[in-house]
Amino acid sequence: QKEVEQNSGPLSVPEGAIASLNCTYSDRVSQSFFWYRQYSGKSPELIMSIYSNGDKEDGRFTAQLNKASQYVSLLIRDSQPSDSATYLCAVSPQWRSSGGYQKVTFGTGTKLQVIP
Amino acid sequence: NAGVTQTPKFQVLKTGQSMTLQCAQDMNHNSMYWYRQDPGMGLRLIYYSASEGTTDKGEVPNGYNVSRLNKREFSLRLESAAPSQTSVYFCASIRTTQDEQFFGPGTRLTVL
């Protein structure tokens, strides 16, 4: 079993729809969860971080965390063609790092295609 | 601020050649990382440096060496390149009190 699992996609949604991206993780002690967006040929960039159960909203993005089910998701409302990218889920066992080594495990990513 | 910079952007090597990938950050971050990204494998940690003067192996260190030259710079060296090292290499840094990693633009390396 992979430590962080994501459906590779592609996930195709029409412009204006809600895109739902899912991620499961195996390490129950995980404390920090991240969503990175990676455009083709570019480097990952952080778009959301979440540390507590529930929802966290930032603009059109909502991250949802359920530690009991070991599940984290990313919702993108009013999807735009510019949202077409690969979304990486990342998980860390640490709360807030005070420095030193931050162990982060990345999923292989879900490719999202927003159709105009 | 330039953030995290990497050189070169592209490189083609022949089997057995050596090269050094350079990384620098201007955000005063203590910790720096080298990852490789391969299709279907995700990002895998090669080496990391928790602070200036320290380096440690990550998940896939074989065939690589690193040097933390100072707080800003962290280089990755391939002593004898192999086709299995064909990949995209990313350098990243992290703030001391936050968990978000900031990535450089990447180096696309092909070993023939």
C-alpha cells in the first residue's frame, strides 16, 4: 500500500463546475496535510495546507480533512481552464516544524482538466 | 526576492559523466531538500540538509552526493551518471517555523 494515494486521473470537469480531488494516507500519526498544484513542466506550488479535521476555505479552494477516515480532499469551485494542472497531495507526521528535517510524503498526483 | 533558483534548467549527459546541480535560496531558510520526480513515482527525496553544515540521506540517495556550501546554497552531484538518473530534479527549502516547502524551477536531466 502506498503511503499517500491519489487517483492519477485525468479528472475532466466542465468550466464552472466543482472539481473534487481526493487523497488517502496510511500513516495514522500524520498531522500536516498539503495540496500542491503543478502545471506541466513547472515546479509544485503550495495552494492549501490543513492541520485540523473539517474544512478550510481559501477563495475558490476548500480543503477537507477527516483524520478518522485518513482522507483529505480538495474542492475547486467555479473551475477555470487555468486550473488545469496536476494536484499533489502531501502528508507530514509533524505538526509545526521548528526546523530540521520535515518528512513529507507526496502522492503521485491527480491530473485535472477543465473543459471550456 | 528570487526565491529558490536552480541551474542548469536542462542538461544532457552521457553515461559515466559527472555534473553538479546548483541550488540557491534567498529566503533565509534553514532547511533545504533535493527531490527527483519521475512519471508515476511522485516526488522522492534524495538528500536533505536540516541546517547549514549538516546533510542526510533521503529515500533514494544512491549515486548522488550533496554539499551545503552555506546557508543559501545546496548542491547535488552525480559522480558517474547512469540512464536511471534521467529525471526532473527539484530543490526545495522550508521556513523554520512553517511547513510549506518552496520549490525551485527544476532541472531536466537526460542521461544517454
